[in-house]
Amino acid sequence: MNNVATNSILSPEDVTRKIRRMAFQIAERNADCDSLVIAGVAGNGVILARAVIKELQQIIKCPVEFLTINIDKDNPLHTSIDKQLNFDDRTIIVVDDVVNSGRILLYALKHFLSHQPKSIQTLVLIERSHKLFPIHSDYVGLSIATTLQEHIAVKTEGDKIIGAWLH
């Protein structure tokens, strides 16, 4: 057994409520959009992105397209996306589960910068206060101050986020 203390910071109900709230915020901010591209960072970002899309489809009329951003965490300059779309004049929302330093979200933007999108927005379930890169999260489920030694784990079961823990 691990001696590290673990504290739940989001229950399954909290996660559902925060995803719903962020979907409404997206709908309000993008009420005049023709289409949205939701781009999830591979791993938990994809699971969160799909959950947000599910909520959005109940409240917004514009079409929503989904894609996955793959980032080599050892060499983040090597990124790829699973679909080639026209991103010009479109609203793109980049999604990840936790933002720590902002590094991953910064590299996740790479594919969209060679186009002329209408806007690029970011969504995270949990935002920590240790940013080293100039990333602003437009939609945040939970903002939390932590020490550099603490770690946040977002747990999933299949395609569902079941909570988050601080340890």
C-alpha cells in the first residue's frame, strides 16, 4: 500500500455537473457559431471532450466535429491529429483533463496555428496554479491551488470520468 494520502476533489456527480456547466458556457460564448471543432488531447482529454460534446449536442444547434490530438510527451514538438479538417474561420476548442504548467495545451495548439481559425479556446476539467507557459483556460471545471509536490489524478472507467484525486 502506498503511504501517500489521497483526497477526492471531484466526485462523479461533481464531474457531471461541471461538464454540463462548461457546455452551457461554450453555448453562450459561441451562440453565433456555424460549427465547432472539439479537439481532445489523447487520453483523458479525449474522454472529457466526448462528454462535453454529448452535453453540447443537447443545447446547441451548430454542428460539432471531434478530433484527437496526439502529443509525444517526451518530445512535444511531435504532435499529430487524427483527422485533417479545414480549420479556417472555425471555432476550435482544445480539451484536456488537467492543466499544470500549460505545456501540453501550448503544444496542442500547433496544428491550428497554420490556419486562420475564427477563435481557439481551451477547456480543462482541473486547472492548477503552476503555469510556466502563457496558456489561459477559457472553460475550467475546478481551479485548485496545489504544491509542486502534489499530484492530481483524473480517474476514468471506460469512456466516463469517475472523479479526481489529489495526492
